[in-house]
Amino acid sequence: MAVSSSKRSMMTLYADPTDVYSHVVSMVLAEKGIGAEVIRVNAAEAPAQLFEINPYGTTPTLVDRDLVLYQPQVIMEYLDERFPHPPLLPVYPIARAKVRLMMHRIERDWFSLLYQMQTSSGQQNKMANRELFNSLVSLAPVFAEKPFFLSDEFSLVDCCLAALLWRLEKLDLQLPPKAKMIKTYANQLFARPAFKTSIIEPEPAYEE
């Protein structure tokens, strides 16, 4: 039975430990220092209580009192607007639009391949692995241009990339030495206290 969101003293995040977007939202919460109860679910077999509040039964789903949000970018921007410090989106419209566009490209170009790698096997898995590998390597120099990805300030884009890069080793995607700037960038993100807090470990009974 679902607990009424109006009775919760803090936010609640329904998250699948294997889901990259659940990790991204968890990192936004951690960067903002927002306390949230994390309910771990298997998105492939979403529990009835999740469908009671989200018609799609998808993760991540965020509950904030009477408000329920279940589209990742909407969740991230809501958190950034409600808790403006530290800001994770630029103030100026042009820069903000560029961040949104980059997040869209990461989702379309990289998260889609990550999902294929997580859910497929054989030739399809190898093709997705190779495509993601080539795409990252081709953009490797970009990771060294600024302290963060195409920016002097940490942003939602970096939250997305941190969750992606964290999963590469588990998926047997090893970047070559010529892409060492990606590894340097990734280690910088992984060293952030918020990143360490953001990792959602599966419960002992959770099965991938």
C-alpha cells in the first residue's frame, strides 16, 4: 500500500539502482543537499504502489508532498528551481538552452546506447558498445577544454555524464589511452562528495 505523499516529512525517490536516470536525479539531490527517502524498485517489475502515483510505473519518480514528478528532466529542473543553491543550470537563457540541448543529445546519443548495452546480448550488444566507444573517443578532446563539460561551472550535464561514465566499466567498455582526458574528467566527478552519496546500491534481495 502506498504511503500518502502529504504525510511524508521529506521527499521520496522511487529509483532503480540500474537505471542511469535514477542515479542522475539522486546526484542532483545530493549536490543540493536535499534529504530524500529512496525506495529501491526493479523498474522491469514496478510495484503496485508506484503505479498508484505514476501511471507509467517508471523510475525515477519523485514525490514531494502532494506533487508527483516522473519525467527525469522535469524532476531535475524542478529541484534546481526549488532549491536554487548551488545552481545547476545557467542563469542566462542562451546558456541555459545550450545545457538543455546537451542533455537532450546525451540522452539520444549516449543513454540510448547504454540502455541497449544493458538490455541486449550478442551482436546487438557489441554494436552498441562499439558505437558508444567511438562516439566518446571522437569527443575526448572536448572533455579537457573546461573544468567541467563545456563549462566552467558544474551543471546538470555533469550529473548526467557522471552516471553514464560510472557504468562503463561494468559494461566492459574500456577507453583507450588517447581518451585519458575522459578518465581524468570522470575521476574528478567521482571524487565529489555528492557523487559518493548519490550511488544507489541495490538491496540484498534485488536482482538485476
